[in-house]
Amino acid sequence: MQRQELSAGDLRRFDHNVAAMWEGAEIVGHVAISVGSFRNMFLRKQPCVWSLVTWVDGTQEGPDEDYPPWTTALELINGHIVVERDGTSTAYRIEWVPQASRSAAWEQYGMHKFSP
């Protein structure tokens, strides 16, 4: 399977963004995304995407990190995210929170205790 390269612009649109996660016609949670960087084993700076899932009951999964070759970032671009919960992987459709509501959504679902 060939992996797609992502530009800085592709990644930037995710930073401090929140999407609702849908299963059928029901919102089951939200995913908050943060973009940063890290140094790989060769001390080369690489981009990284962190995701934090908050389920409707308030429990959380993550934060999880994604970096080249991309998995989660490509899922987000394609309008879904795969989350493992209780040993089962499930793909959820996502819809990004509208710009006007993004700050409030970040306050509620963002990664405040996690600093990439």
C-alpha cells in the first residue's frame, strides 16, 4: 500500500480542530487534533499529529500520535477515523466542528493537559 505525502497545509488545517464522530445517525464522541513536531532517531525534525477521542460518556482514548507514514491523518482527510475501543477497531464518520464553534469545542474536548 503506497502512503501519501502530506503538506504542511494539509496538516495545519487539523491543528486545534475538533470533529464530531458519527456512528450511523448518532454522535458517539468527538476527536480533538493537535499538530506539532518531534525529532526522530536521526534527530531530524518531523511533523506529528496527536488525536484525543472523548466519548459521549466523557471517557477518553489517547492521546494517540501519528507521523509518516501517515495513518490517522489520511483517515481524517478522507472523512473518518478508526478508533480501537475494548479490543475492537471501528471506523467512525467525522464532521468538523464549524469555525464559529471551534473555540468552544476545543475548550470542551481539546488536549489541555497534553502539550506536544
